[in-house]
Amino acid sequence: MAKRTKSKPQERGSVLFDVVYEDDSRASNRRVPMQILGGLDGDEPARDLIAEQDRVIAEKSGRPLRTIKSLTRSPPRETNSVSDD
């Protein structure tokens, strides 16, 4: 019987971002669709989308809107490698 090898993760259609706000609070793994990224604007559309999501969340929760200080892509998750044992 042939040994199964683990396949590489497939592109899922979204990118995760870490957000740091002006008050130095942080939100990790904010999901943004890949379709809006790239081109001349790079990751700037992600900032706009996350800011809009934050605005909706602030309205619903009654909390003040936080201003985004920085936005970076989350590091890729490490996959567990399959051992040869």
C-alpha cells in the first residue's frame, strides 16, 4: 500500500491581517478577501475594508470607533509536517 503524503494547503481566497490601533490595542487575524488586494493599491483596500467593519462593529456595540495605526499581514500558520516514522 502506498504511503500518503500531506498536500500543501490550498489558497482559500482570503488573507489574514494583524491590526494595531492608535490606543495600541491589537486585533489579530482579521480576514480580508484576496480579490480586493493587489494591483497598484497593494494592501490599502484591506485597511478600508477593516475600517468599515470596525465602524459597523462600533455602531452595533455602542463603543467608540478606534483608528487604525498600522496594518500588517499575519504570519502564515505553520503546518505540522508528517514524519516518516
